[in-house]
Amino acid sequence: PYYVDLNQILFLQASLYSSDPNLVVFVDTCVASPDPSNFRTLTYELIRSGCVKDPTYSSHSSPYSGVARFSFNAFSFLNRHPSVYLQCELVVCRYNDYSSRCYRGCVSKFKRNAGS
């Protein structure tokens, strides 16, 4: 466990360990939950499909393409849960493949009206 104060800024880093230097890491989704085995019922989204959901979430640059860095302010779930667990989905892509998921950023899914 990592103990923090409420509203303290948390800095996180995800590193890809590979012999291929032409890979890049992208943070696609990060969801928090008070239950480490349930990330569907009571959750809080920091980022979803590359779209920032929490105003304190910030992406940080890295000198290495295989490293993703980000931060957010520590929070509590309705002051009733002493712990918060984080589950993140990362995407690995080829460096400079601008058609890949890593370079598309926020992908919002809109439903179209089929009409009558």
C-alpha cells in the first residue's frame, strides 16, 4: 500500500520493458475503486478511452517512448472507504505509427440516430 493525504498529488509511471526501442506506451483508461476485486460497481474514472474525466488528471512527458507518466489528486470514496485501488489499461504501439491507438488520443464513442 501507498499512503497519501487527501488532495495530495500522486505521480505514477508505467514502464515497458522490451528490447524493441520502437515501441510507445499510451494510458488509455484508469479507473479507481474502493474494492480491489470489483471495478464495475462503485468506480471513479480518471481517464477513459484517452479522454480525461478527472480535472486533476495530468499527463506528463517522458524522455523515453516506453514510459507513460501521469498524476492526479488523491481522493476518497464518499469518506466511507479507507482505501482506493487503481486499475489502468495501457496500449503499446509502434513509434511514429500515427494511425495507431497511441496517437489518436481521446476517442469518444457517439451513438448515431438511425432515424425512422
